[in-house]
Amino acid sequence: MALLERIKGPADVKALTDAELALLAEEIRREIIEVTSKNGGHIGPNLGVVELTIALHRVFQTPTDRFVMDVAHQGYVHKLLTGRAGAKFKKIRQGGGLSGFLMREESDHDCYGAGHAGTALSAALGMASARDLNGTNENVVALLGDAALTCGITMEALNNVATSTKRLIVILNDNEWSIAKNVGAISTYLNKLITSPTYNRKHHDLESFLKGIPGGDSLIELGSRAKKEAKDFIVPSSLFEKFNLRYLGPIDGHDLPLLIRYLEFCKNSDRPVLLHVLTKKGRGYDVAIKNPEKFHGTSPFDIATGASAPTKPGTPPNWQDVFGKALAQFAKANPKIVGITAAMPSGTSLSHLAKEVPKQFFDVGIAEEHAVLFAAGLATSGIHPVCAIYSTFLQRAYDPIIHDVALQNLPVAFCMDRAGLSPNDGPTHHGLFDIAYLRTVPRAVIMQPKDEDEMVDMLHTAILHQGPAFIRYPRGPAMGVKIKDKPAAIPLGHAEVLREGRDIVIWALGPMLQDAAKLADKLALDHGVSVGIVNARFAKPLDTELLYQQARSTKLIVTMEDHVMMGGFGSGVLEALNEAGLSTPVVRIGWPDNFVAHGSSAAELRAQNGLSPEEIEEKVLRRWKTASAGTPALAAARR
């Protein structure tokens, strides 16, 4: 019987011999490679923390002890060791299966859910402080990737550790990568710690050294403060000790006996401690080691070669590549245009810009707030920055968007990839809230293109605009439309009528126009309803002139958006009609006021949330029948 099959919980890990632990690590790596090759997922980060996670469960006892994992995309091993192996793990990131991140709802062993970077240390510090207030004795362990140190939230938490608790274990999992190669001064600093041959020897041998010099015993008797000051004189203290965390390491993160010894020491420490662990992203799978950025998070792949499924002939380019290539061309023609990413050059396709005009490319690390403020500073000096940040991650920079960009009316363009569903990743990664959180911001221009050509036109429009402009677009292939040779600016707030209709008019954003066309055809064919279609293009400002004209001449307006209905595009249409005193009924098609789970596909999730084509048709048809019949309810609504 395989060892992994015997692991039903952490107690089974504790029962294994040291030799069996090493075999377990091999089995876990094989299982992760096998499952992610079919389902996709975060393979590189998880292969890198196999020994570390085994050691954590060997030393500590969840769910009493608490593991808080930054981002939680490295939690696959933890899941396998806490009763979620076998059939459960084989459906990870699929409908009805495990989440690709940690979720409190999924297991008592998941004490904290996450999907964005930089949250672990603050949350763990809160748990440790709560433990102290409650008078309990559990251990709290925060597991950070080195990239989390580029995130301002982590540095804010670090500043508060020593004044908040006496017992906290912080593990710095240092693999030199977030998604792309880490950047900035913190990365350089950690590299110096790693490559210093003297720091740790002097750190560990300090007390012996003091005993061997005149007066050394007296220094030792003075206590820890004197020892720390003496050590600082001999060898500079680590950054973390400046924050009053005891620093240990760096140590080999793949040496199980060594990890267990150090974790036992950390467990008994009477002050906050940081253990610096060196790991190899993708360890055990050479293809992932050679391609760490691709295998950070990947689609299904061939295990032997690492190759993803070949793209079918004629498949359009991804939306992100359309954006990335267009921006590179614009920047080559205009040295005042720059691109900014927050540790996602490949994910946002700013890698094209980095290759074509590297001086006009900036990767600021996992620091979305800084990215926006940095862009604001650039914009005050004649530069036109383009911030390429996923919709879900731009949420983190909401205050700088309002306070620094919009309030000062600075010309910053924001390109929001993954607007809409990110099915396999789930609620932490769906971009379903951006219209709502941006529509309230004065001066914000919010656009969504229907195809590649309009995408390039919108990017051109955003760069020309002397204020904040936002372009949202989904994950996956675009529409296969040819891009014209020269982009054309789109007048702000001008929608496009694609099909005239007498009875119903559908206002749709972006790819939802495909659904609108199918719905219009079905209503016309099955029910004889004349349906018009409008490519809204702008969620803000709305084309109110066209909207009011159609509201006066049609019986029903339908809005369609890949976004929550609460505060979204449809809400904007309702508000505009109400402001004009128009009572034309509106059917809003969008996501419900809920967090949407992960699933195998967008179609599966739509069906689960009342957004299948059949349910949309039924909803629209029901309202159409009411509107066309002129019922008392409708008459009352029009008064």
C-alpha cells in the first residue's frame, strides 16, 4: 500500500519513520505532477514546499495549531496530509472538487483562506494576539513566500509583530520567484543573506565567541540585548532582527531532518522568530525547474515534455496578447508611453513590452498600491503610464485610484485582464466587481471591447485621454477579428448599434454580445420578437442619448454583463433611466449578489447561478410578455 494512501490526517504523518517521510515526499510529488497535468494548477510552488509541509505537520498539530499560508496556492501538500488525498485531490480546481487555494469552508485544517499575496503575516499576527487575549497556547505559523516581502501589507505587519505578541513563527520560503523573477531591494537583500558564508556561522557561534574574550562572560550575563548589540558589532544584524524577530537561517528547505530540528526550536522560542528556508520551485520535475514562470500556474500539460495542449488551428490570440502586442507597438512609436505590472509580466503580456522597449517597462513586484501611485507620479511629469493589473488584484489599489489618480485627474490607463470569470481559480480570482467599484469614482472612464480591433482602438483612446481610463477584458481567446492598420479613437460614451429592433433592445458589454446575438435570434425565431442589439462599449459614461431614445420607443431593455448585477452596468442603466423619468422595464443579466465558486468551466458556473442560455431566455421572455401585455403592474411602474 502506498504511503500516501495511509495518510488520513496529520497523526499519520507523525507515525512514519524518517525513512518513510522521504518516501512520502516522493509520492506526493508524483501525485501533484499527475493531477496538475490533467487539471492544471500551481505545480511549481507546491513541488517546492513538499518537505517543508511534511516537517510542519510532523512538528505541529493542526487544526489546534494554525498554519497561515500566503496566497495559499502552495497548499496542495497540506491538503494531501489533512484527509483530502485520493478522489478528492484528483478533482482539485474542478467543479465539485477541492479549491486550488485554502478555504475555511473546506476543512478545519484550513484556518484562513487566501488567494492574494501579502495577507498571511497580518492574519497570523491577529491569530497570535487573539490567542494571547484568550489565554490559550496554540502555535501560529505564517508561511510567506519571499515575494510577499515586496507587498506593503507584509511590511506593515512586520512592523507590528514585536509589539503585538511574544510568540509567533514566521517561515520565509525563499525560492527567488513570485510568478516572475522577484525584483527590487528586498530580493537583492535576501540574495546577499543567502550568499553570505559568514552570517549564520557567526550568528550561531556568537555565545562561544563571547566566552573566549576578556569580559565576554559579563556580556552574556547582561542578557539578550547586550548579546544582540555585541553581535551587531561583529556582523550586521538581519533586517528581521531590526524588527525584533529572532532570525534563523537560511537553511535547506528540502532537508527533512534539518527542517524538523529547526521547527522544534521555533516551537519552543520565547520570542517571535523567523526561519529563512531555501527551496527550489518545481523541485522533482525538471521541466518545471527549467520553466518556473510557466509552471507557477499552468494549464493541463504533457508530463514527459511539459507542453500544453496544442492550440487548435484558427484559434484567436488571447485577449492579453492582443493588449500586450498593441501596447508594445504604441510604446515603440512614443517614448512617453510606459507599461507597469505588479509581478505579472507574462500573465498580463507586458513581456512583449519588456522585450521590445525594456526602458519603458516597469515591474514593481507584488505591490499594486505602489504601482498605481508610481503611475500617478509618472503622469504628473508628461509620461502616460499604462497599468496592466488583473481585475481582482486592482481591488487592492482602490484608494490610490480615487485619491491619487482620479482626484488629480491624471492620465493613467488601467488594463484589467481576467475581468469576468476565472473558472478554475474561483472567488479570489474572478473579476466580477470592477465596474461596481469603479463606477462610483468621478472622472473614471470604463470600457470593454467587443473584439480585438476595438480593443486596440480602446487602448489608443485610453492613452489619448487626459484622465483615468479603465479597459476590462476577459481571460482566454479573443474573437478572431482582424485588427486594422491604424487605430481610431472612440468618442467617449458612444455606444454602437449592431442590430435594430422594435420590441426589445439588448445592451451588452464585450463578449456578452455573443450571448446577446444568440438570445435575439432565439426570441425572433421561436416567439417572433424583434430584438435590437447595442454594443455598449462604455460602462461609464453611458450613451444616455441613445439609451433614452430607445427607452421611449421599445417595450423592454435587457442589459448583459459578465459582472455582478449589484452596482454594475445594468444598475447604471437603471439609474440613468430613473434620472430621466423613464419607466421602461429593464431586465438585468449578470452574476448574483454572492461569491461565485470555482468550477470546471464558465458554462458550468453559469448554469449553477441561473445564467444558462435557457434560464436567461425564460427570464427575458417572462418580462417581455408582461411588458407587451400592458398589465396593471406595468402601468403602475410607468406612472
